[in-house]
Amino acid sequence: MTKKTKYIFITGGVMSGLGKGILTVSVGKLLQAQGYTIEPLKIDPYLNIDAGTMNPIEHGEVFVLDDGGEVDMDLGNYERFLDLSLSRKNNLTTGKIYKHVIDKERKGDYLGKTVQIIPHITCAIQNWITSLGKDKDFVLIEVGGTVGDIESIPFLEAARELSVTDDVYFIHLVLVPTLDVVGEQKTKPAQHSVRTLGEIGIKPNMVVCRSKRPLEARTRKKLALFCAVKEEKIISDHDSNIYELPLILKEQKVAEKILANLNMKHNGSELKDWKAFVSNLKCTDRKITIAMTGKYMQLHDSYVSINEALDHARAKFRCDIDIKFIETTDIENKTINIKDALKDIDALIVPGGFGSRGTEGKIECIKYARENNIPFLGLCLGFQLACVEFARDVCGLKDAASTEISPDTNNPVIDIMEEQKKIDSMGATMRLGAYPAVLKKGTFIEKLYGTEKVSERHRHRYEVNNRYVPTIENKGLFFSGKSPDGNLMEFLELPEHPYFVATQAHPELKSKPLNPHPLFLGLVNAAIEKKKSS
Ligand code: GLN
């Protein structure tokens, strides 16, 4: 018998950035803990087909899935909280749904008909959602944007239509601000937002209130009255670490309330491991400092998966991490010298990136870490620049470079991949998604992973130029992991150094709270050791 799937829509009101994604997965986590199967869907009401062409400053990190989908960074939280491996079907954009309908129109699938937003786009949205939920207990749908935006109307209309035929539960997330002068939690913005949702024909079953401090009893009462939602369904989502939200919601019996409404059984759940992880995160017995280079440092969201991977690793060691952001253009233009920039750090991460700005400063940082035995982890561009630095400084190829940065260099140690040369469009054309690699037995990295066969996610156009591999390896930098055919260099290490590890991949995308990534565990461990000895 096929399951009767239930649909939970999470909408947001008042303003963006309230944490709808975290709320979505926290609800998912609680239902999962009750033994139910979950399929999450993020709806992004923009016209881009995917997030791949967006700037991290504007939109945050581009998250990459196993199947190569370049998606909204919320999908990273979906995978981290729910311990799932998702596909590009789990991220729907206005661009994707319109393209789908317009392609069908061109094929003649609607022959003779006028193709319209209602019913054709809204039906296509419903079909997307229902086919995603096949054989699952729940589809959790996060509707991006804020209720009242023009862009989200077709999606909300589709949700309303689905609620006529299927079991649908609506959760609306609102902001409940506190005015400093009066110190009182204000409900008016939330009231307006629930009213706007009502105009579209949706009445929320539950209202979740984002606030600085726990919701006060009188605020809850007032909201219940004005939003016509029972007091017990007005939920507090007060400021906390993101990983704490499932526990905050659990205390308020959120899963039980949803399940009761949908006539489903609840079995009780513990979330024991999760609780332990959250308490370890709060543990600050010791502290290390990790420097991270980059050029999108204004925004924490640009490198969110790295920050999360570090959190997962530090919880294991019950250790706090101070991340020191290094704007490498400051090193290039000598606003700060390298010694001062990297003073008192216990490790260095050089993350992925595109374009030339700041790269010479990053190379200087890598050289400093290599020469001063500072634990180093290079990710994608960081891996490429570690090769460039070594080729220049140790192999004596003074003009070694990546052709992404210096197209006319005489020593293109990093060069564009062969298949990339034919590509003339920017969307979804990089080497994307999970690829296997084989680690050489007995190498430092193989020991970290504890296995020879690994699979990591990628997002790049450039690679190590194999012509230079013998020169580099003769001088001691070792490519410990390669693609199964041996053609692509995937991992490198520097024996004799306490921790000099880099990869062409993005291992941060696969780290999970209860299963931290070995390369990040290794880095944090090495940083702790360094701190002990200094
Ligand atoms: N810009 C480099 C490339 O395209 C690195 C990409 C990255 O760091 N994700 O190969």
C-alpha cells in the first residue's frame, strides 16, 4: 500500500532572514525522531534556474549536492539536520517551474489551450511537490521570501489548492520584536502578516514567533486572539544556536501537536545524541584560533558550510574556535604584514573562491603556514594555490600560476580542464557534484579517512596540470588522492609537516553534526596540539 503523504508548508512573514530554513528542518528532525520519513523542499521564488550564477555576498554560499545541483544554502542545513543526501529536485525555483511549463507548451502538451499561471503553473508546482513525496510520510516545503511578495503568490496559491485535496499543515513564522524603550514584545507586525496570508486563502495551523527572549504568556494570548490560532499553537522560537531549535520546539511539543492535528500517532522521542552534541558545542573549556582567508568576509553566510563543519569538529573535542577572518587584499597592498595577520593563530584554512582578487595574499598565507608548521587545510582554490605556492617557492618556478589568474603564465601549474574549454555558458557547466577518488594506502590522508575509496563534492573549472606533477612530487609535496583513472589530482599532503592537507573537493559540504568530516577533525586536532606545544 502506498503511503498517504502529508504536506507541511512553512511560510514567513514580516521580514526575511528569520530562520525559516532552520525552523523547517527542526520540525523535520522532530518528526524524523518519531520514526517518520521526510522529504524537504526549498522553494526559491527567483527567476534563476539555480543558485549557481549568484554572488555569495548577495545570496550566501552556493551549496552543491551529490547530483551536481547548485542550490540554496538552506539545503546544506537540510542535509546537516536530517542526515540526508538530497538532489536538485529538493530545490524548486520560479525559473525551474516556468521553464518546465514553457518547454511542455513548446512540445505541444497543452495544444489548443491558453497556458496560464493558474492552473498550469500552480498544477506543475503541486505535481513537483507530490512526486517528491512519493512513499514518504511528509514533505516539508519551505516557501522562500516573505508573504506579500509578488513572487511567492503562485507558490502559495499552489499550497492553498493542495490543501483542498490533501492533508496539509501550515506553519507561519513571524517576527515578534521587542522595543528597547518599553521592553515589551510587540505583536502588530505578526498580526498583519497572518492577515496577509489570510488574503491568499491560507489560515495557519501554527504560528512560530522569532523573538529575542522566550515568548511571554501575554504575548502568546494576544497573538492567539488576533491570529485565530489556539494559544498552544503559538510557539516560541527565541534566539539560540541553530542546532538548539529542535530542542526548543521539542519542549513545546511541536511534533505532537502537528501529528495530533493530522491524526497521526506519536511515539515520543529522545534526541539524546543531538542533545549531547548541542551541549558539547556550548563547552568552552579550551579555545583555538583558526584563520580563514577570503574576500567575501563581510558576510558569515558566504562560507557557512565551513563554519558548520568546524562546529561539528569542535563539538567532538569540546573546544571553542575563534575564527579570524583575513582579508587577503590587505596583505597584498601591505596594509598589514603577514606576521601580524597570522599572529597567534593555531591553524589556517584557505577556502574556495573565484577570480584573482586576493589570491597573492592567500599564497603568502599558505607559504607562512608551510614554513612555520601551522596546520593548514586548503579547499578547492586553496588546494590550487598550495600547488602554485610550492611550485614557486620550493620548485623554483618563479612565475608558476593558475591560468584563471594569469592566463599568459609560462608555468601554468593550474590550468583549465580540457572539457571546460568548449563551454560557452555559465549556468551549471563546472565540474559539479560527487566524484570518487582513490587514496594511496598508508598516506596521512588515507589514515584520516580510514578508507582508500572516498567520494567528495566538487565545483570547479581548473585543475592541477599533470605536466608539473613529477616536479612537485620530487620536491616532497605528495598527491595522495587521485581520480580512479589517475588523471585528476584530488588530494595533497606534505609529509614532515604537522598538518598540511588540501583537496580539490569541498569536504565541508558533507560534514554532519553527529558525523564530523575527517579532514576538519584532523585540522582541529592538529590546532589543539599546536596550541598545547606553544
Ligand atoms: N576558481 C577555481 C576553479 O574554478 C576554484 C573553484 C572553487 O574554489 N570552488 O577551479
